[in-house]
Amino acid sequence: MSAACPACFTRLDPGIARFRCNSGRCTPVPDPEASRLAGSPVSLYPSFPWTADDQHREIPPGIMCGRCGGPCNVQACPVCHRDLPPNWRSATVFTMAVSGARGAGKSVYIAVLLYVLQQYLQRGGRTIRPFTQATQQVYEERYERPLFKENRAMLGTPPMRAESGAYQRDSMMWMITDPQSTIHLVIRDVAGEDIEKFAGNEAPLSYFSRADLVVFLFDSLRLPAMTQILAGIIPPVNQGRLGKSSSEVLPIVLGQMQGGQTDFALAFSKFDAFHELPKADIEQYARVMGNPAARFNRDETMTRPAGAGRAAEGRVWFEQDQVFLDQEIRSLFELIHESTVTLLAEQAVHGGRIRGVGHFAVSAVGETPPHDEQLTTRGISPFRVLDPLLWGLYRRGITL
């Protein structure tokens, strides 16, 4: 895999570059293209394009500033004009965005995903760590502290146009390393409020179409059938603070997709709610969800083959597990009369807007909290949270 811009997810062309002035003599100026893609005003130091020709085919270390005549030695993305990390063009980069309606648990999912991923990688002799100080700070303050240290629900992701606190404007960047290679994992957390306001393909969300993987969390607790069946079994959802449902937001997200480059992971979030269905004493649900052999009732993540020399074995194991799980979740959508969801995703595949779709069941917390502010006393019990990421990597030829 080639390098991609960590901001807009554009794959970097070896014959096209952009350089930013770092002479100290120029001042930041409004950048219309950067502002358009960011969804808010952006001012940057001047930058200038470079394109290969017959005499100059390799990207130079720098060019001359067209304003002050000083050096431009900092590479920027040719599309969104944001700075690229040093030596980024030679990196292996996997990009993903986590989307869904407000309250679907996107930020909680990301926090737990990274926590479980660290444990999973250690089994195979790999490590994961923040690539930048900014990523470490955001993860510790916004994700790790509330969830793992204070045992409380995380605050909703602020909209990108917020005057302050919109930390998700910048991607989180991580390094997965083993003795032979390094993979850079770039994650964008998307505010549900931002998704709701757009219709059609919009510039601030255009990175969806350039991502390697988009995970869509379909909120189990906001399905009308689920709320009626589980009334009195699990705490009710505070519907008043939420916006559109997952069924309403999914077409908006798919409407952003074009080009057929992105794999789409359609995942039931808060799947622990489904595990409570047998308590409702409704035969059709009790029979399906009470099947101990069903993949959506088992999480064998930590028993998968991993480590040096076991890649082929791991691929076979993963392929078999994913085929069964995908079919089970498709059938579950039909059982609860939400088959339109899978139809929309399949139409996007056949229409060439997305590369492929996989169906998943995830639960980041493992149990519905008794109220919105605090988690259960048992804390975090993740269920199959790595499946969408491992599937997306596998689709790009990477087996962790």
C-alpha cells in the first residue's frame, strides 16, 4: 500500500507534490481549498505545486518560495494542502473513518478498538503506539481518561464548525510495528451532527470516498422493534438528545461515497442488546439469539492465529469466520425487518460507489449502562470490536 494524506486520505502521486514555505519571512494566509475540505476557515503558510517532467522526475527536497524567495522544504498534500509528516511518502498507510448517527457509540468504539488492538497485537509480537504527540494527547484526554480511568460515558464528538474543542478535525495517527515492517493506522472520528446536515457528496466529508475503510455503526438501541421488545429489560435510551436514527443516516453516508475505492463495514453497535433478546420470551428471537454456535454469540478474537509464520493460517481462520458472521448479520437484519439497510449497501457496491461491504456485530462496552453519564460497575467488556478493522486490512492484503 502507498502513502495517503492523513487529513484528506488522498493517495499520494509520486509525480505530484506541494511544498510549503518555511523561510520565516512569509505569514499565514487564507487557503480556500484547505478551508473547503476542512469545512471551516483555514489559514496556512503559502505553498506551491511541483509536477514531474522529463528533466525532473524525482521529487526534490524543496523548491523556492514564489512569494519571499526563501526555501520551501516542508511537503504538503497536493489536494488539501495540509502538511505531511517527514518521510511520509515512503510509509505504508491504512486510513479509516468511523461514522454513524449521533449516540451510536463512535468515540467509545474507537477508544475500545485501540485498547483491544494493543492486546491483540502483543500476541503476535507487534506493538502499537501514537505516531504524533497530538494523537497521544487527544486519545488520553478525550478517549482513555473518561472511559478507562473515570468509568463514565464519553461526551459526544463536537461538530467540525465548533469554535473550540473540535479535536476530530485532525486524524489520529498510530504506528503498528513488528521487526520487519510498520503500518501507519490513520483514524477519523466523525461527529453524527456533521453527517446529518449534509446531503449528497460534500467536500468536508469527501475523505469518506478516499478512505480504505469506512465503519458505519448501526445503533441497535434505536431500532423501534428492539426498544419495544426490550422495554423493562434494558434501560431506555434518551431519545430526546439524539438526532436522526441510523436508518436515516446510513443513506446520507452512502450518498457521500463515490469512486468505488472504499470498503464499507456495516456493524450493529451495542450488540449486547441483541444478547438480551432471549429474556423477552419471544420464540423467534429466543431461538435465533439462543444458538450458542452462532458467530454473533462468540468472540474468539484472542484465539486467532497470529504472529510470524502464521499469516496464511490466520487468513484461512479469518475468512471462514467472516463468511459465517456476514451471513448471520444479514439474516438478523431481515429478522428485525430492516433488510433495506443491507439493500442500500449492496446497491452502493453494484453502483460502483463502494468497493465492498461486510456485516458485523460489535459491542464496545459489553452492557447497556444504567444511565447516560456512567458505565456499569463491571466496566468495559468488548465484543468483536476488531472485526471491521481486521476485515478492512485483510481486503488490502494485510493480515495482523
